[in-house]
Amino acid sequence: MLISGLTVMVAMGGMYFTGNATFTSFATGTILVVAVAMVGSVTVLPAVLSKLGDNVNRGRVPLLGRLRSGTGESRIWSAVLDRVLRRPLVAALVATALLVALAVPALGLHTVDPGVQGIPRTVPIMQTYDRIQGAFPGGVLPAVVVVSADDVSAAPVREAIADLRRRALADDAMVGPVGVEVNRARTVATVSIPLAGEGTDAASDRALDTLRQDLVPATLGRVGGVRADVTGLTAGSRDFNDTMKANAPWVFAFVLGMAFLLLMVTFRSIVIPIKAILLNLLSVGAAYGVLVLVFQDGRLEGLLGYQSIGGITSWLPLFLFVVLFGLSMDYHVFILTRIREAFDRGLSTEDAVAHGIKSTAGVVTSAAAVMIGVFGVFATLSALDFKQMGVGLAVAVLIDATIIRGVLLPASMKLLGDWNWWLPGFLGWLPRVSPERCAAPAEA
């Protein structure tokens, strides 16, 4: 349990490398919640179970007990697993081909900031917004040039601002009116320049490039002692995307590297962590692919009640990666611990895999069903951001709890055999944290 909690905390810790305050806050909150849950699971939970004794099994839900055999193993997953272990190569190839096919569309993933485009036009406030935009194009969400100087009322600065205003009105990528405001100290001036487009679409991005790369340098950029920065919705969206793309490799490197080290020490194997990382990346890639198919390509618009904006909300891919990697590694460690315990008790790798997965499949499936239901609620909300998040998380958990845990994990472990537990000799000094050997369990 402690190792499972640590893997989730490591995954969440990857968000500290995004360079974004929202992600940092989310990471801190999630890590604290997981830490409290870990403390409670080794203190409060054992005390409550000890107090309840055999009464903990009272109040069982009717009929659900029939889904388990006399040994507590899931009947449904036992049937699936027996067939997978009988033909592991075929099962692995079919499952991998399916996930790769789902992941291929992710190669064309494009991130955007939905902005007002992510809110349905049926919402009253958006109907008002559309009327304002029709009367004053671009006036609601302008780009803002912030001019800082010792005295922005000085002639050179005033002339540069006037020149910027003239050039902006003459450029087709921008529209009027252009407003100028100066603070009382006359140290800061703001120039509001409405941009073409919806604020976060391609037209607005092109207008922002023109403003930043051409107009501002050609006017305010030529006045000594003046600093001019461009902000606003379009600039914020572009800068956020650029920050996420620049920091994403650090997030991936930290999460994958720490997960590898943690699993290697826990299971004293380098094969287990490599395989776990590959399987988890495959499930995340498949989830990305589904998002592209459904939202970026505009499929299921009628069913889910949205209008495609040609991309995935910019914060979602990195968010999905850390959350899904943490959840999937939690499942993975839980299942592998049972398998390792059985192997250390004397079972063969194949029997240990069968026993470990059959005995944990019910718990994993139940947990996955709860999360799918919770995440599915987000898909019913009107905001496009939440729809994408709900569908992405629900699909990924479904894939992970079924194809990954029920097919690819047992099939790959059966094919690798005792190589699953291979550890190079030069790593023999690693501490032993795996369960001690004890009496072998009943054969699966």
C-alpha cells in the first residue's frame, strides 16, 4: 500500500516541473490527500477492521457474491485470464494492435485554449457575448500592450504609442477601436488593441505574432528606456501553450524516472519497471488518441453535445498524463505485489500471475467502475474543457483496468517467465523490500 501511494505521489510531483502555479497547487493538494490516506490506511483502517472482526463481511450485496468463486477469485476475470494465459502471444499481439490503432491519431494532437469557444452558444451569457461581438468585433477580448517607462507622457513615448495605434488600425489582422490609458504616476500606459478572430483561434494567433514581432518592435521598441509587453487572452493562451510544451519533457522524465527507480527497488527487477512504464504509456497514448478522434476531429458531437474547435484544451494532455500514470501505477503495484508474494512463496511465474490477477481483479474492477462513473459525470457538463477531461479520464481508466491489466500484463508476464524478475548482478546491493517467503497459497 505504501509503495502504491508513493507511486501516485511521484506522478503528481511531476506537475511541479510545469512552471505553472495552478499545476503546482494541484500537485501539492493531491500529494497531501494521498499522504493522509496512506497514514489512515496503516492506523485508522487496521484499528477499525480489528474492532469489526468478522462483522466486516456482513451486509453483502445480493447476487454480487456469485461473481466470485469459493476462493474469492473473480469468475469473469478467471475465465478471461485462463484464455489469455493459454495463448499469451496471440492475446498480446491483438491487444497491442488495438491500443496502437487507438493511439495513432494522437500523433496529430493539437492543443488550443478553448476560451469562449469552449462554452455552448445556447448559454444565455454566450448569446449576449455574440451580440456584443457582432456590434464591436474583437472589442471584448483585446490584446493589451503594457508600456513601462520613467515618463510615458514624454514626447518620444507618446509618438511611439500614436505610431503603434496608426499601424494597428491599418493592419487587417487588427480592428478598432484602439484605447490608451495612463496611470496617475505616468509610469505605465496600456494600449488595448482588438485582434481579429475569436481570441484563441489561428486568426488571433497570427495577429498576435504581427503585434509582437512587427508592430511593437517597430514603434515602442525603438524608444530607449521603454519596455513594452503584450498580454491579454490570446497572449496568455499562446504563452501557456509554449510553457507546457517546453516543460513537458521535464515532467515526463521525472515521472518515468522516479517510477522506474521505485519499482526497481520494490520488486528487485529492471524488467518489471520497464514493462510497467511501456504498458502505462500505451494506455495513456490510447486515451490521447480517443480524445483526438472524439473532440479534435469532431466525432460524437451530437451524442456529447459539443462543437469541435479543432484541438484539445492546452492543459489537458499533461494533466491526463500525471493523473493517469499515477492511477495506473497504483493498480500495477497492487497487482504485482500479489504476484510477487505468490512467486516468493514458491509458485511458478505463470501460477503466480494467475493467482495474483484473479485475486485482485475484483477490487481493481470495482475501483475502476467507481472512477469511470465519477469521471463520466464531467462528460455531461456544458464546458468543453470538462467534457474532454471526463471522456479522457474515463476512457483511460477503462482501458487500463481491462485491456492492460486483464490481457497485456498477464500475457507479457507469461511470455517473459522468470525473466520478469531479472536484476543485473551489479544491482544486487539494492535493499529487499519484497514480502518474505511463507507457505505457498493454493494453486490458481
